[in-house]
Amino acid sequence: AESGYVKSQECETTGDPDPAGQYLPLVYQEHNRTRVIEQPLDFTTLAKKYEAFATEFIERSKDGPFFLYVPFSHVHVTRPYNPHGNQYAGCAWQNTTTRGPFGDALAEADGIVGAISTKLKDLNLEENTLILFASDNGPWLIQGLSGGSAGLFTGRYADYWNTGKASTWEGGIRSPSFAYWKGMIEPFSRSSEVVSSLDIMPTLSCLAGVDLPPNRVIDGRDMSDVILRNGKSKHEFLFIY
């Protein structure tokens, strides 16, 4: 505890749960300074804070180049102390889908994306902004209905059940991604080329006209041809480990 976190052995010895799990804070970091906004975190208002931060950032940055990264905590299972179960959504989104809490969480995340898109439209930035939406991995199958679905990629011939997240079967590593850039990407176009989140940095660097550092190996590749011209992937293969 003196080092700023509680080790699992300490929890087992004392019988006390991790206090960070019981009283998880919501923090705001800027200019190397961190402040606690609320503690414990209120899941029912978290999405509104995400949305406000993102749209206000776009408003402040509208007159110049900007990069906005929005990592959702939605549909990632929460700790057991969450009163709404393993998933969460704000009050306005609860019980709004037929998929239960997971569907409600997904719908709220979609609502944040919609708010960001609307802000770009209102500021006439659509034709000068690339939007990428991606997932880091497949479903966490051990969580059942709270963990999503692998759909067709169930890996039934694997001879074991965990063919989702943390596996190298397609259910674990293959996930959909979306790219939108008005006037630059053909509407409703699709590609089956193999790309990776490793490619985001090289691709954005190319589009922004920024050279990659020459003194290191970059595993990602520029995939602007795939996104803009439905071209071919520059990967001959991808290591998944």
C-alpha cells in the first residue's frame, strides 16, 4: 500500500478488497497535472463527461490540425460493485435495447460517436477530418452475455471454448473497423484486407505529411491506400501472439 497500490497478496492476507476497486476515482490529466473529478466514479454520468470533453476539444481545436483519441470503457465489464451489473449505461440509455445491459452500453457508446460526428458537421469539418472507429479485440467469452459475441468466428474446431479475447483464433483477433471521411472515402465501400491497430500511427503520419523516425523499426504500415482507394494491404503476414 505504501507504493500507491494494493498487492493481491495483501488482499488475500487481510481479507479486504482492493480499495481502488471499491472507490475507483475519475481523474483528469492535463499538462502533467492530475486531479480527481469524483470518487467513487459514477458510471451513469460517465458517458456525458466523455462526450463533453470530446466535443469541447473539437470546438477549441477547430482552427488548426488536431488529433482526438477517445478510448471507450463501454462494454468492457466492470467490477462487481457496480450496482447495474457487469455492464453500465447512463439513465437515458438503460433498458433501451433488446440486448440487455450490453446492448444499452453499446448504444450509449454509439451515441457519443454520434455527438462527435454532429459536432464536426456543425463546424463544417467533415471534409477535413478522418474518423476511425475500431475495436482492440474480440469478445471476452468468460463473461457470457456481458462479454459480447464472436458471431461466425466461434472456432468450434478448436476443441476448447475460449476462442474469443486472449486467443489467436479469429474470434479473438478479428474485429470490424470503420473509416469515414466525407468526399475522400466512397460511401458504403468495404474491404477485406488485413490491417492492424499497429497501422494507425504510420497511416495518420502519412496523411498528415509527417515522416516516421528513421532510427527504429515500425511494425505498422501505411494503409491509406486501403482506406481511401480500396487498395491492398502492405502486410505479407501479421504476428499474433
